[in-house]
Amino acid sequence: MSSAPARLRIWDLPTRLFHWTLVPLLGLAWWTAEERMLDCIGSQDTAS
């Protein structure tokens, strides 16, 4: 007679929060790339 294996809870709260935080960050990265928001960094004109 074999007993059923115990359920192992892998998806604890910190892991879920980490993974769900990646979702909006990926969307934000895509949006900033599409809007070219980072193109102006380091390319400021210093003409006097």
C-alpha cells in the first residue's frame, strides 16, 4: 500500500510577487523601447 505523495507548495507569496512584478516591468520595458524614451540619455547638446 502506497500513500499519496504530499503536496509541495512551490508557489509561495514571495515567488508569486516576484513573477507578477516581472509582468508590468516587461510591459514598461517594451513601452519605453517603442517610445524611444531612452534615446536622449547621454546625447544632450552642450552648445553655448
